[in-house]
Amino acid sequence: MLIKFFSFLKNIYGSHRVGASAGKTLLWLWLKRDLTKINGDLGIDLAGGDMDNKRFFSTKKYLCVDIDAERLNRARDKHPDAIIINSKIEDFLINENSEKGDVYLCTQTMGTNNLFDHDNTIQTIKSMYDHLRQGGSMVFNVACPKNFDHIKNEVGKFLEKKFENIDTKYYGAFHFSPTWMPGFLRLAIAYIMNFVPPIRTLFTLKKQRIYFCCKNKI
Ligand SMILES: C[S@@+](CC[C@H](N)C(=O)[O-])C[C@H]1O[C@@H](n2cnc3c(N)ncnc32)[C@H](O)[C@@H]1O
């Protein structure tokens, strides 16, 4: 009985992507909930890196674009069915020859990754929209400890009335853990933040990240 219970817990744990902190794990919880429900022919993981989010795509085909060729090749060894394109996402999205997708994802890059030019954030979001097929959906996050309102307002204004449904969430708490904590605890804190919104931003003290899930381009 006890063994069955532990193997049940292990299966639940294994079905999640548990990040290095509870804050990152919260983002993967939202992807698990949102992205898995969005179907389509082609899913494009922009700056997809190690393809750790491939598990959340429900599209028939999966394409990963990344600037880091070595990382892409390593990830493709683990996911031989993935299509890879070694390019800057900014270039991919304005290239007339690049195939357009039904679902776009871009996480942990805009505002966070040191290879990304953060001045390109708003233009990249606009290009994602332009490149997306009609009826398609795009999911992304932006981190912006500084200049946060500017990004939020400009992106919000641009996306307004362009999708049937837009879900926006602020978060940022427990993004960096001062001490190591076990994975199940990170997952439990992520669930608590999911259900209790004020904790996601530590009552606005850590309102530093924003998650957008935009469904069905009009
Ligand atoms: C922290 S990883 C995130 C990977 C994945 N999106 C995730 O959420 O697990 C950031 C990735 O962005 C890639 N990257 C940064 N700037 C890029 C750009 N302008 N074009 C394409 N890839 C970029 C890096 O090579 C790296 O693989």
C-alpha cells in the first residue's frame, strides 16, 4: 500500500518539469497546463535551448530555433524527431522563407538570457505575432526587473484585440533560492503560488516577471 502511494507520488512528480527554483517551476506548471491543450500542425520553440519544454507541445511537428548550435545538436540527439534551426530568433521571425507555425513558445530568454539583446524584446514579440498563422497561439514570458511597466503596457497595448483570449500573470517570487531545497518542496511552493496569486509576487515586492498565453490569433 505504502509502496503504491510512493510510486503514485513519484509519477506525479515525474510528470512535471521541476526547475532550479520554485519560481521557475511555477512557469513550467503554467506551460504544462496551457501549452499541452493547444493543438496544431507546427509548434515552434523559440530559443528552445535543450528542448526541455518539448514535452509540453501537442503539435504534430516540433521545431526548435536557437542561436547556440552545440546546444541544439546535443538536444536533437535526445529528441531525434525535432526539427532544428540554428539562428537568432529575431532573424528567423523576419525571414520570409521560414515556415510559419500554429504555436509559438519563447521562455526564459527575453529579459533573462545573456545572449539575447533585451532591446529587441518588444520587436521580437511583435514579430512573433506577425509570423504566427491565423488561429494560432503564442506563449511567452518576459523578465524585467527594470522598466517593467513600459514592457507590460506596450506589449499589452499591442496584443489587445489580436487574440480571442489573452491570459496574463505576474510572478517573480522565489526565483532564486538562497539555499538548496528538495524538488518536491519547490514543486509544492510552485503549486501554492499557482493557487494564491499574491504570493507569486510576494505581495508586489517581486513583481518582476510576466507570463502571457495568447490563444487563437484573430
Ligand atoms: C535559459 S535558455 C532557455 C531555454 C528554453 N526556452 C527553456 O525555457 O528551457 C535560453 C536560450 O536562449 C538562447 N538564445 C538567447 N538569445 C537568443 C537569440 N537571440 N536567438 C536564438 N536563441 C537565443 C540561448 O542559446 C539559450 O539556449
